[in-house]
Amino acid sequence: MATDWESMRQRLELPREDPTRPNVGWHWYVDGVAQPEDDLPTAAARAQAGEGFLWCGLKDPDDPTMETFQQLFGLHELAAEDAVEGHTRSKLEVFGDALFMVISTVDYVAHESVSASAEIVSTGQVMAYLGPWFILTARRGGRPFMNDIRRGLEADPEELAEGPWRVLYTILDHVVDDFTETVSEIEQDVEAVEEAVFGPGVRPDVDGVYHLKRELVEFKRCLTPLAVPLQRLQQHEPGLPNVPQESRAYFRKVSDHLTAARESTTALDEVLGAIIQSALTRVSLADNQDMRRISAAVAMFAVPTTIGAIYGMNFDNMPELHSEYGYYIVLAVMALSIIGLAVFFRRRGWL
């Protein structure tokens, strides 16, 4: 069915970069070169007629914005709903001749040290709706990077001329590169907590290690689900929009990088599990050592306390009370008992 562009022109009078709507932007490309057209319906009509393709970018879109672009591109209502609500894992869905993909993103947050309060990874999402003549991207959360991708592609018109599939590949490549960098940074954090746990004379910060593991689990939740969509993009899956053969090779490359990041993350998770067990063992040993010291101190002062309690009783018939040197003898016995027990416990390593 042909799109009635004139009927929606009033609703789609969006300039290329609308200063009143900073979360909406669009660009029309022909042969990889941005065109000067400032009327979105006109650019969309010409792109649908075979003149290049349209790239629209949204940030944190609301319902009215998505309704506008849903009418423009014929988006499925479920895809529009996901773009507004977010909070879904990476996935790939097909609606007619269009493809909808949710891509989880991760950014490493620099911090001085690993602690229970340190933010280590920040997550976000990019939703991409791709058709024969357009690609719509919507970003929620995470670090802004879509403008960098667009400028990089515009610097190479030959690549951008490949159309929406090239844009999708570039986004995926950037996201997986961020995964790889995050793995590298987390690996340094793991090495830091490993040194702290096995370092001499330092009580391990178990809460910090647990927090790092939780952040790693959050990272894995973003990284792992992307594997299936990438596998589907490489295959000749029935019902999937025709992915250009040259694009399949690029998606295979991204998938290989993702696999390497997943394997590294799994290895780090195992190392962290071992570190946590070691940290708990060290804490337990330290607690036992503390209990030994406390027990030794109690034993050392038990004898003098007992002697003092005996001679503190109010009995008339206690011969030692009338001894000339009884007081000094009792003090000497108390002191010698403390010294003797201190030597005994020190030799046994309790002090």
C-alpha cells in the first residue's frame, strides 16, 4: 500500500535537527552522501521510491514521537512499544519485510578502587528498526555514541552507500568493541581484588569482591543474549529479510568478537568465584586467629580474677589475710600466672 505522504505532512514537519526536540534527528543519504532536503515526508517518499535511504535517530522516545514514526515507517506496534519502554534483552524480530533488533549496550565506569559502592558498568539499549529504504534507531540510557557512528560513516561515502545494513553492522561492531574494552577493564579489576585477597597482612574486602561479581553478572546479561541475533543474521533463515551476502561476512566478524568476549567473561566469572572462596577462607582464618587471641586473654586474666574473687570474700577465718607478706605474695602469684600463660600462648602461636 502506497504511503499517503501529504496526509501526514503536518504531523511530520520535523527539521533535520530540531532545537525544540533535541532527541529527534534524521538524515537522507543518496550514494552515501547526505542530501540537503529539509522536509522529512519528501525525503521519506524519495527514499521509498528508490533514492537512497533515510536514517532517523531518536533518544528516549516517548509515545507521541513513536506514534509519528510508526506511521512514517509502518512500524509494528510491539516494536514501537519496546522502543518506548525499553528494559528488554537483545533480540531480533521480523515484521514483514522489516527487521527489529534490540541491542544491549555496556560502558565501563572508571573508578579508583573496587568497593561495594563503586559503579563498574553502565548499561543501555539501542533499538534498530530496519527496512529496505530506512533505518530507525532509538537509544535509551548508556553513553551517547550514535553521532560518532554517523560522522564516521559520512566520512566514507562508499561504505554508507551500502545502506541500512551497513549502519546496523557499524552499530553492532561498536557495541561489541565496547564489550571487549569492558572485559579488559574488568580483568584489571579482577587482578586488583586478587592481589588484595592474597596480599599479606590485609583483611580481604569480601563485599567489594561480591559487588564486582554482581557487576560482572549484569554485564553477562547484556552480552550473552546478543549471540543468537548475530547467528541469525549470518544464516539464510526463512522469513528473515534478505541480508546482503557481503553483510553476512561482517556480521560473522562481529559474532566472532562477541564469542571471544563471552569466553573471557566466563573465565573471569570463574576466577572471581575462586577469589570469593579464598577471601571467605582468609576471613574465616582471621576470625579464628582473633578468637584465639581473645581466648588467650581471657585465660590469662582468669587466674588473677579467681584469686581476687577468693580473697574478696568476707570470711573471718582466712589465715592469709593476717599474713605479713600475704598481699605481696598474692600480687606476685597473679603477675606470674599472667606472664606464664602469656609465654605459653605465644609459643603456641595464639598471641
